[in-house]
Amino acid sequence: MKIPSIPGFDQGAIEKYAKNAGWLLIARVGSLAIKIVASICVGNYLGAEEFGIYNYPLVFTTFFIAAAALGLDGFVTRELLRFPEKKNELLGTAFILKLIGGIIVLPLVYIAYHLAMDITTIDAPLSYILVVSFTGIVQAFNIIDSYFQSKAQGKFIMTVQVMGNLLSAGFKLLLIVLGMSLNWFIAALLMDVIALAAGYIYVYQKEGGSIFEWKFKSPLARFLLKNSWPIAFSAILISIYMKIDALMIQGYLGSEQQGIYSSVVQLSEAWYFIPVAIVTAVFPAIMNAKRDDPERYQRRMQNMYDLMVWISMSIALFISFASPIIYRIVYTPEYWPAAHVLTIHIWAGIFTFLGTASGQFLIAEGYTKLSMLRTGAGAVVNIVLNIWWIPKYGISGAAVATLIAYASSNFMILLIPKTRHQGLMMLKSLFLITLVEKIKNRTPAAK
């Protein structure tokens, strides 16, 4: 298949770097489509209030599950690329660390639930929260994903993810047909993760690996923890940054509004795989330019920002006009008032797209602490605005808070002298200045 050309990038390089990313993209698109269809069916079946209760354990535990992963997945991928001969030691040590992390968060979730009960109303029982919390233990097997990424074998990841999501969707649809209660749908959330882990184990064993050959090494464990903790902390901040609004809506407005808002977030964030796939495909080419030609490196970054804005703005414009139609086609009437909220929330995607690209710049330049700082700042802005606006404006206030938080987080780099230039480049893309310049340069001079 011919890979479409991207302005400012060598087509041969794009073809080379996009092969593995293409498999990952197919996995994400396939998984996403399946998840959305199943989630819409579940939402319509349960109704807004029970759908809110269904989603709440996922939101409540997301911070703890992010912590349990210890930031090891990406770091282990890098180490496997450097030392493939240490496969069994790296995978075994990371697996045990993630397993321990998943066990440790269980009592923390229990304590956090009871503390939250003292200050807010939680409709979801503790049993629901604890069932979903066990995903933190099961996700330890996802370290196999890091192995296949290090081998550039994205097709195996695609197979596992798509098949896992097909089984998950099929099971949820079966529960709907049989008229089962909410308890079964909560149990299905844990079964989803178990099915995914089983798929990873099966494919890994089929390709010649064996989880029984994995080895735990204490010195390696210390090394992994020492180097992965900034990634783990960043993952926790990102989960707070992106999920705190849903948690606060539950506290202020209750499960029904939380369920309606969940439908908004689902449709709005459905597109967030696109910038990740693009960056995965082309960023190695950008890094090569950084090493060989600094001017070309900056030009490619500008083209990257332009591309992110063009795509995300096109999506935002389309969804803004189509949202009432979308809701009337796919959701029951109790969800329809959320259509106008989607027209607000979808614009936060522009800053998510830009943030994905600029985040890679921060990593490339070694500004990992700054990356964490801006995520933390975005989380603080989101929390403060939600405290102010949710009681006053409901879920519309939460959507506006998210939009402002994402924007302020991205453009915080304007305040830092060493990153200000990148912030200005993003502003040029955002206000379509570079687009006008390119049109002018391609327009023949008037005779």
C-alpha cells in the first residue's frame, strides 16, 4: 500500500518508518471502532445513571493502575532494543515489578475509596472498584507488548488487541441480549484485561518465547525503577490531567450526569490515536534531521505542528456541526443534551494533537522534567476550573475546563526561554500563519 506523502518529509523515510506504525494504527483503529460500538450499546442498554456507575470504577482506578505500571513498558522497549540478549531478564524483572505494583495498589484503592466517601457521594459500591482494581495485577503481562514493539512486530500486537476487543464486544452484546444486570458488565471489565493478557501470552509462546524462562534480577530491578520512575510519575499526572473531570462530575452532579459526560469523552477522545500513530511513523526521521541538519529539524517540526492542526481542526469542525445528528442516530434521548457539550470538548483535541508532537520534542531535547511540569500544571488548572464551573454550569463547565487546561498546558512552554521558540511555532500553526505562507509561496506572481 502506498503511504501518502507528508509535506517536509522524505517519502522513502516515511515508507520505512511507517511499516511497524501501520500495524499499530490498524490495531488502534480496529480496537477503537469495536470499543465504541460496544460502549454505545452498553450505554443505551444500561441508561445514563447505570452507565455512569459502570464508568466510575474505570475513572477512579485509572490513577492507581497508571502507578502500578511503574512506567516500565516504554523503558523496557528501549532496553530490549539495546540489549536483545537480555530478553528473559528484562521481561521477567519488569513482570515481577509490575505484579508487585498491582498488588500494592489494592489496599491504596480501598483506603482512597473510604476517604472519598467521607467528602462526596459515590454510587458505585466498593466491590465494583476492587474488581476493576485487579486489572492492575493482570496488566503485568502487557510487558509482552514491549517485546514485540522492540522487534518491530506490530502485527502481533494488532492481532491480540483486535481479537481481544472482538471477544469483549461480543461478550457485552451477549449480556445485553440475555438482559443481564450491571454486576455482569463490571465483571466484564476485568475479563477484558484477562483476555488481552491471555492473548499476549499465547502469541509470545507461539513465536518461540516462554514466560517460564523469564528471570528476576534484583540489580536490574533497581536499575529499571531508578530510570522509569519519571515516566511512571508522568503517567499518573496524565491520568489525573485527562480523567479528573469525570471523577469530579460524579462528586458534584451524580452518576447520571457522569454517564452522559462519559459518552462525550468517548466520542471526543476517539481520535487521539491519530497523533500517536503519525508521530510514531515520522519522528525517527525528525530525529535524524536533528542529528544531521538542525535547520531541517526545525522545519520538520513546523511541518509536524501544521499537520496536527490541519487534521485536528478538520475533525473539530466536522464534529461540531454533526454532533446533534450523531447523538440522535446512536444514542437514546436521555443522552441527546450532551450533543452541545461534545461541540465544546472536541476542540480540546487540537491541543492534544499539538501536545503529542511537542511532547516528542521535549523528550528528544531531554526536557523530561519540563514535560512532567506542564502536565502537572494542566492538571492543576483542570481541577481548579472544575471546582469553579461544574457546580455552576454542569458538564458544559467541565468541557470548557478541559479545553482551557489542555491549551494552557501546551503553551506553558512559551514561559520557558529554551522552549519558547517551539511554542511560537505551534502558535503559527494554530493560527494558520504557516498555511497562508505556504499558499503565498506556491501562488504564481501576478503578471
